[in-house]
Amino acid sequence: MSDDSEQNPSSGQQNTEKSGQDNKSEGAEAFNHTNPQEEFFKKLLGEDTARNINESLQWQGAANIYIDARSGGAYFANQVDIEGDIVGGNQTKSIKRSSVKDIAGQVLSADIEKVRSVYVETTSYQQAKRILKEKHVLILWGDSKFGKQTTAIHLLSHLKTEEIFEIDPGVEDLSLFQCQAKQVYVIDTLASDSAYKLSSYLLKGLNHKLRQQDSYLVITVDSRVRLSPEALGDYILNWSELPNNEELLEKHLAWYFKDQSMLDNSHSLIESESVRQLLNHYLLPGEVDQLAEILAKVVRKELEPEEALARFSVRVREQVESWFEKEENQDLSKYVFMITLAVLSGSSYQAVVDASQRLQFLIKPPLDGKEVADAEPLFNRRRSQWLKDVCAHLTDGYENTEFGRSRVELIELDNPRFQPAVLHYVWKEYDRLREPLLLWLCELGSHPSFEVRIRAAAAVGELSKYAFGFVLDKVLRPWANCEDRRLQRLAAQAISIPVFESDLAPQVLGLLHHWSTVNNPNLRWTATAAYGGYVGLRFPDIALRDLFAIAKSGDRLLFLALAESVVILFEAGQFLPGQYLKVLNTLQVWTEQTKTNMTNQLSLGIFLLLMREPKVPPEFNNSHLPTLLWLLWEEYEFVQEHPKTERTYEKIVTDLLRSSLNLKLTRKLVLDELHNWLKLVDFDRRLLPVLWRIIYLLVNQGIERERERILKYLQRWADVEQANAASKILSKIQKYLNI
């Protein structure tokens, strides 16, 4: 790393006296004898907040098995799989924003690149392309998972644009849609209520607006929504044809390998009898993508062929159906244990045993409260054989107890893909099981084990895909509307799983928006927490807009949950390019635009939380840096190689630091964190120019009171030990400013 600490960071910039208003009223207004603001910050920076954030991230890991963000053959990066996947240079680039109020998010550049690489045209593609070019608006109407969204992205990606903006699928009135110049938009699975409002008159109006701005819009609508092609004229296209499986598989393999030699090695695998049999199935584009991903692991020797193909969704469904149909498995206790494993795989063995006994009781309670006469003799069943029968195995693990971590036996399904497959099978085939199953899951939400609770919530979210209204009434709403924060949090987490289902996303978003505005503190809290989960990852702009509205409501009971949600969305930057910048931009906007002191304090409190957490392991040492400091370092390195690049992170962080230092409530806390950053610089001096620039800008661009404050604290920190980072930065500032 080169050291430019002798360079004047503010060359060409003017002092901004007006930016340094002291905000005395902000530190004094709304204070009462109990100092609620100070109490809030104490809780915000306490252990409970860190634990809640960590538990939310653990839940996302448990729910991953139910999330497959593939649509029409494209594997969208919204899936949470962050192991070893820290985003680097991409985070330094400015993300283009759109001021269109109905923006829900932005299609990731990696997803656009993949669609361009793997897409296979059908005979209807050229007609779709012609309609879009002529009309500037296109409706793709067809069955779910037939590749409508991927087709929309492919069409829009060839219109000389790098950004594709997603519109809220629940947008109520498209006649009010206002586009910006030279932008392209997609609405994936427009809500049925909005789709029914589509008319030739409305589409002509959209055509006029989009044509004037040289912009384009593609809308996908599920075939279950009854539309009249005659009434909608030339704007609609029935999308009913699937691409060729073999060609699609080859293109996906080329995408996963990026290496011609490995691609060549995959050809023999494609021609194998087992793969040919699968290709003869009726495969949807997303399933072909999954097959390619599995085969790629075989070629890389990460999995054996038999093991890999056993994880393919088509094979898994066949295996599950076969297991339930086997005569030797047709035993109530075995059925129940398999269902319990489908929910709790990865939990302690004893917890699974206890939970299965409770589920069996709910399904078939003993007569007159007595033991069943024909109960299985105690020594009739050996555990080793039982585990083999239910396709499971034991492994060593740990569980948290009152006095620390304790070793425990964990039980896991041999094939993790059995979890969603078993739940789907029993829900569809055994309809009388639905009510006791949901009652059991509802009870598990109050289980003493955290691992059991989060797995139960994930299973509830999965089942809500099959009957959203029913599961909402039986489990989600009771959890959300109770007085127990733990159950409310489970509801928030579970309700975010179906947001990846295109036809359910509008319902989930509409429900959460409604809950966030009703006069019910429990539902409002649940909605606030839900925006920090998968909902916020899938539709970040919607989540941040609603969180801002919640903040402006002034309901202090929601502030801690709101802060946690924003921090969780920020942490998603580890695997979602642009997410760090999106959240920081949002905090800056909240701080600048709001006129209510509580919202201002809340946004600065969140920034303070981000200064210390989360942390990432940088490449240049074995410690963990606060993410903000790491981002500043990444940007600094990038600018050294590309001098004309705008220092976006530096500007935002400096502005938020200045605002935090000008608020009495946060001043001391922020100074402490800034001091901690300087101590990290003492550990690794390559960070020195990063902190030098930030502190120099705070001093040089601040009013006299701000300069004196920073210099006083630098002097105090420098006096503790000579030749530390604080003393070096102080001496350079004194040199440049002739102090």
C-alpha cells in the first residue's frame, strides 16, 4: 500500500461552514428526567443487540435449505451463502440510483452477465424483442418458472444499459408510473389485482411515457391471472415454450466452469445414462440450472456422481415418494420421525426424539389418557438401524447451556435436500396432517432450544409457500400478534421465506406494509424485524423505504428492532454487491432530510453501531476490521490505481462522522470508536493514510468549534503514547493548516 498521507485530501475543496451547525437543539430537545435517548443508546450498543443480530444471521443459515433463488434458469445471487464470499473491489464503485418511487431493487450485474451467457432463445423470443422495441412495454404472460423473468432480463440487458431496475410487484396503479430517461425496468409477476387493471388505454399511456424518455418496461404475469389478449392488443405475448434442455445445460455448464478443459470433461458426464434419463424428464429452466451446478461439482471432484445426482430436486422428490411408499416404512412412529427430521435436521438427537413424540401425540393421542396397549417393546429397536431406516446419521456438536457450551449428539438427514421435499410431500399427500403439523410447529416456537426454534420457523416459512393464507392464520399471525418478542421475531423470519416465490412476493410485501402502519404495536414490531430478513435482501429499496417511514412515526418501541434490521441489511454487503453503499446512502439521506430529532438520532445511532460492527477479515492481516474501516481501505487502494474515481465511501463516512460529532448524545461514543480505529492503525500502519484523510477532512472542513474539538482529542490520544497514529495525524494536520 502506498502512503499518500502527505497529500492534502481537501485540495480543490472549500470549507463548508454551514455543514457544521452545532445541533444544540438536537442534543437537548425531547430530553426528560429519564433521559430516554441515553437509555436507547445504552440498549442499542448493549449485548442484546449484538446477540439479536447474530441470531438473525444464524436463522438465515438455517433457512437456506428452503431458499433457491432461481428463476427461469438464472441463479440469482439473492441466496444467502456467505461462506468465504467477501465482496472486494465491486464495493468501491458507485451504484446508479433511480428516483422512481416504486423501485424495489436492482438486478445485480452478475445476474445480468449470467443471463446473457446462459440464455437459450425459444421461437417466441424474436416476437417479444420486436414488441418491446416498438411499444417500449411488453407483457410476458405464462406459467410460473417458465423463464419469463429471465427472458425479461435478457431482453432489457441488450438495450445498451448496465442497470435494470425492479419495480414493486404490488404497484397499485401503473397509470401513475413515472420513469426516468434511458432506464429499463422489470416487474416480475405483477400482483393479480394490479394485473386485472391492465388495459389497452393504460398500456398506450405507458408506451407514450416510456417512448418520450427512451426507456423500456417488461411486465411478467402468471398464467393463473385471467387476461384477455384481445383487449391488450400487441403488448402481450403468451410465454408457453421451454428452451431445449440439452442446449441450456451446456450453456450453464460453460458458465459454471469458465475453463474449457473442465467443460470438455463434462461432455462424457452429460452423455451418461443417468443424466440422459434426467434430461428426458419435463425439466424447468431452473431445474436445468441446478443440474448443471451439481454436475460441475462432480467434474471438480467435489462430489461423487451418485451422491450429486441424489441431490437433484427431481431425484429427491422420487426418493421421498419411494420412501413413504415402502412397506417397511409404513409405521406411524417412523413417518413421524421422518417429518420431525425434515424440520429439525441439525438439532440435538434428544430434541428430535422429544419433538417426534409430541407430534405423534398430536396426531394420535392415547385413548383415555392411557398408554397405547400395543406400544413397541423397549428393546425391539436398535438406534443404529433406526437411523439407517430414516436416512439419517449422528454427528458431534455443541449446544449452549446455562453454564456454557456442552457437547451434544446432533442428528442430520443424509441428504439435506430431503427437508423441503418431505415437507412438500406430506403437505400435498396427507391433508389431514396439516392442522396438527402446524399446531406442533407453533408449539416448537416456544421451545427452550434456539436451534429448534429457528428450524421450526424456517419450516413454517416453507409451508407458507403451499397455503399462505392458511399458515398465516394458524401460525404466523398468532406469533406476530403475541406479546413474546421471540415469537414475533420467528414470525418475521418465517414470513420472509415465501418472498422468493414470485407469485407470493406481492402478498408478503403488502402484508408487511399493512402491519407496519396499523395501530398494533406487536404487528408493527414484527414488520420492522421482517424488513431486516430475506424481505430486505430480495427487495432492499422497499425495505429501506418502509423502515424510514417507521422511523419517522416516532415510535420508540420500534427503534431497536429497526436499528437491528438496518445493520443486518448492511451485513448483506458481504455477498450482495452494492449493498454496503445502498445502506450508507440511506443513512445519509435519513440524517440530511429528516426534521424530527428522534429519526436523526436513530440514524446516527445506527451509524455508530456500524462503526464497531460488523467486522470482516481483511486480506492484509489476521485480525478483524470494522467493515466501515475495511471499505474505506478498499476504496483508498482502488483510488490509488484509478485516481479519477470518486471517493464515495470517504465522503459518506466523513459526513456521518461530522453529524455524529455535532450531536451531543452521540459525540462521546463516536469519539471512542474513532479512537479505537486509531488503535487499529497502530497495529497495522498501512491503514494510516485512510484515517489521516478522514480526520483531516473533519478538521479542515469544519467550523472552529469542530476543529478545536478534534484537535483537542487528537492531542489527548497522542499524549498517551508517543509515535502513535494519533500523534502522527495531529502533526501532519498542524503542518498543513499552520496551527
